[in-house]
Amino acid sequence: MQTTLTNIIRQYKDDRESVYHTWFINNEERLKAFRSIRRGVQLVVSEIKEEKFGNDFKGSSLEFVLNCITEQKQIFEGAAHPFYWKPKLRIPDIYENQENKKAFGQFLECCLNAKNEDTIIREIIRLDARKIKGLGPAVASILYFLHPTIIPPFNTAIINGFNFLFKDKKKLGSWSEYLKLREVIMDANTQCRQDLSTDLGAIAGLLFEIGAQKLVLGDDEYLSETDRKKLEKLTERRHAEVVQEKAEESLHTEMQYHLLKIGKSLGYDVFSAVNDKSRSFDGNSFTFLCKKEFPELDLDRDTLNTVRLIDVLWFESGTGNVIAAFEVEKSTSIYSGILRLSDLSYTIADGDEVLYLIIPDDREKDVKMQLLRPSVKSNNVPIKYITFSDLRCHCDALCRFGDNHLIMEKIARIP
């Protein structure tokens, strides 16, 4: 099995359009997601604790967290579905039943604070013992973003891939089945760790590709004509998604460039996200716009790493005082950007900074709706937004006529 699995992993990693490359390795949104989702889970726990969590998934802080997760490429597509409130079945029973709601909140809080594997497994077993209707191992998709080296994500495609690869018949809705599946995954990952990662997202991506039938094991020479056509359609669809992602990445880089250019012309020290420093737009390298050394900030290491992943930051020249922060969103993401800006406000706010989402024009209606959500408004974080077209169109004028960051108010909008 070791040799076979090694060959399968090689095939998975050699495919430049597999989720290993498009999600696990080369996707900055994945890196940003961990703290954003952790912050979102903290909000869920806080609302349950303060009895502010409603009796429906829609509009809740939990919906916001799950939407942040589903933005993480196709591997998490459908992650929110198990949490939708199904009134006829009255499941999952964490909305109307106050004791179950409280138990779910305590479970999330314990997992947030857990320092080791044993604690998390014990909490899973304790939650399972309550037999809350409809609340199964779909929760693992949340736990993965809290503990990526301990809990693998879980969905239909992943379990299908697992069953095919390991010749098993594990079922979807059982925590006990999930824990058995996890043991096998952990063992396989340990054996092949040099080819994969301590982060279980890598091996989960492999199982997803197999389960979604986007990765054919072995030679496809013996496929039936029907299976061959199905594979071709899946391959074409995945290629189209990769092409779209590259186009969106190009737009993302352009918007970052405009923001860096404006900020520098206004006299601020400007910085792109640390993992975007090598980018350029239209022959203009970010390194020629950004300061070389990031300001000294009195933050713990985890928070500092998150701050440095904000798409664009403007600092008062020669200081660590943030003047403006910008998150550039793609057509597939909105929720995580709102959480990141909210988190930034909590960690380094001193009252004079402004927070902006930079958004595709066709997402304006959705952004307005999300910013007006009670769970967002209650945070009292004043997030404004600017459309791609406005930023592109007015960039040169803002550079020419602006005196300070308030010039951005000319194109910013408030829901």
C-alpha cells in the first residue's frame, strides 16, 4: 500500500490543476482563513453564551463562519448544507433546543481552547453522546480550521475518496465512523508525511480529488466510454475554474497596485500582504512602492502574522500607526474579508484608522447585505467599501488631488 499511495500522491502533486496546487499550496486565501474563521467561531460561542444566537441558521454568526469556509475553493463546497435549519425534520437540533445549543457552544469553546489531540477527541465523544439530531461530523470542517494538524475536513467527496482508496465502506453521518476514518488518514499521512504535510488539508485534498472523480488512479486506458466522457467534462470544468481564478488573481493584483500607488502619493508608508511582495502590475513592482521593513507593532506573533496578510496597509510615515487597511475581495469571497477587517480593528485600532473592502462591481448588493447583518453591525466596526471600477477610474485623480487618506471618502460607500 505504501508504494501505491506514494505513486498516487505523486500523480496528485504533478497535476498542476489539482486542489493541491490551486488551494493547498498556492492560495493566499487559505492562509488568511485560519484566523478569520477562528475569530468567527469565537463570535458564535459569544452569541450562544450571551443568549443572542437565534433559532435559525440563516442570518446567524454560524452561517457567516460556514460561508467563510465554503469560500475556500471546491473542496469545501456544500460545507454549509448540513447546518441549514430543516423545519420539517427540526434538524440540526441546535437552534430551538436551548440545551443542545448550549452544548454546541461549549463544544466549540473547548475545541477553540484545546492544546492537544486528546482533548479534542474527548470533546467529540462527549458531543456525540448527546445524540443531537442532525449534528454530525460535518462539524469537522469547522474544526479543521481550528486544528489543521489534528482534524481532517469531512464531506461526501472526501469520504467517497477514502472508501475508494482504502477499500472501505465508511458512512457520512456518524461521528464514530469519522473517528475511525481519521485514524486511517492520520496513519497514512504519517507514513507519507515527507510527500504531503503535517497540515491534513493536503491529504484531504487528495481524497477529495479521488472522490470527486477528478483524479483517475492508474491508467485510464480501461475506462468505459461513459466514464471517459464524464472525466473529460470534470476536467474541463476544473480547468475553467482555474482559468477564472487566474483572471481574478490578476484583478486582485491590479487593485493592490492602485492602493499602494495612492497611499504612497499621499505620503504614507505602504505595505502589501507579505506573501504578495514579489508581485507587479503593468511593469510596476510592488517592491518599488512598499517600504522594506514592516513597522514594529506590539502584537503577539500569531496576530502580527495575520496583520501582515492584510492585502494593503497604510501607516503614518515612520510609525506603527495604521491609517487605512484594505482587503481586496474576489467574486468568490466576501465573508472572510469582513472578518479579517473586524479582527484587525480589535487588535490594533486606536480610533483614526479606516477599513475598506475593495469589491467586484457585481458583488455590491451582496456586500451591502452582509455589512448590514446584525452579527456584523453589533461589532461596531465601521467598514466601508469601494468598487473595482471606481478605484481603477479615479486612481490618478486621487493621487493628484489628495492631501490625506480622507480623499478615499470621495469614492467609498457605506451600506
